[in-house]
Amino acid sequence: MPEAQANDWQPVSFETPSPNIARVYDYLLGGKDNYAADRAVAQQIEQTLPEVHLGVKAQRAVLRRVVRHLVGEAGLRQLLDIGSGLPTADNVHQIAQAVEPATRVVYVDNDPVVLAHARALLADNPETTVVAGDLREPGALLADEALRKHLDFEQPIGLLLCGILHYVLDEEEPARLLRELVDALPSGSYVFVHHLLAAGDDREAAATEAILRKGVGRAQFRTAEQVAAFFEGLELVDPGVVTVSEWHPEEGGPRLEENPVLRLAAVGVARKGRR
């Protein structure tokens, strides 16, 4: 390693600690990048909501469908994934670059363990990079030098907010934060939101919310109408804001009628037009 790089390098601390939602999610997906505190929270969720595994798998499945749509049908060649979480099977760059190898992807997260894993995974992928950033600080995020170098803000970008906005509380003004991000995007860009719902079975929603608040310290379940409001001023892609299994469903996928847990999350994709 060159001397300048060696002097700049800092080891990542893996002392852990308190539960982290990315690692809880990793456990629920069957991953191994998690700790005892994360597993304890995940197991609490499993006990209260045994169908939770179907829910997280449905989230990954709709993310795959959205990325394929954005790259394959909408023709985007740049994706910005904020709150990307730990690398798992079918990561955004893998899905996108399977459709178009030249697609550029930026992953953003604020967890050092996530960042370390992602950087190791992507060391040999020049079209994809990882930056430290926080959705709650859009100005700093958008000003990041590595992000600006990797993405061309003169060309359309796909903004992915998959399972992240429900960890931004109302007092943190999620709509304002999203608007700042959208305002920075050029016309022809797209926004994808996956959000937990305060809907469906009241017992399941209340129990899941209580566990999340206790385990990871924050969670703001919202109604479908509140989720739809995040897309104000944008052109919603059909079929609009719907449950995860209803957005461009694949043949043989889980059906809402047979799996009530799928009512606990909504998704939507929208295009930024000219103003």
C-alpha cells in the first residue's frame, strides 16, 4: 500500500453493540453478518409475527422488479441507493448490471459495518461505489465528492429508498428531506419508496411497531395515503402506490389474499418531469 494511503487508512471498529436494523434484516433474510443483539430483536419479531420472513423476502423481490424496470424499461443508467444495508443476494448493482453492464450505482449508508462489507464486495467493480452518508442530512450527502464523481447529475438518476423512510420520524420531516433529494435530481429521474404501513391486521402492525421501537429505537409506520404524499409533484408509475406484491407482480409470487403480512408495506415508483 502506498505510504499516503497507509497513513490515511483507519481500521473499522467492529465493537457492537446495540441492535442495528440492517443486521436484523440480514438475519431475517438468512444472512450471517449479524450479532447477538441483532438476533435477539429479530427473534422477538419472529415470535410476534412468524410471517416476517415472507415480508422481508417480498421486499427484496419488489426491489429486484423495480431495478429491472428502471434500467430495462425506463432506460436509466445511474442508481443512487440510500440506506442500502448489508450486501446480500441480488444486490442492486448485480440486478442492474445484469440488464446493462454500464449502469453506475452508488450505495449510501451510515453504518460502518455495512460500509466495510460493501467496499470489500465492490473492490473490483468500477461501475459501483460506496459512500458514507445519512438520509437525514441530504445536503452533506449530495455534496459528497465520491458521489458527485460517480454520478452525472445532468443525466437521469434512479433514487432508491427501500425500507428506509419509515426510520425517519415525523419530527425529522421526511417529506422535506425527500424533497431536497428530488430537487437535486434532473428531469427524467425516478424515485422508488418502500415503506412499512400502519394498515392490515392491527395486532400485527402494533406488535411489530412496538418491537422495532424497543429494539432499534425508531420506526414510524404510516398510512398508504401518507406514503403516497411523498410522491407529490411526481408522475406515479402504474399501478401507483400499492402493497409489495401488487407492484408489477411476477407469476407464482406470493398473493396478498393468502398472506396478510404483505399488507404491512407499500411501494411506489414515480418519475420527475419537467417543471
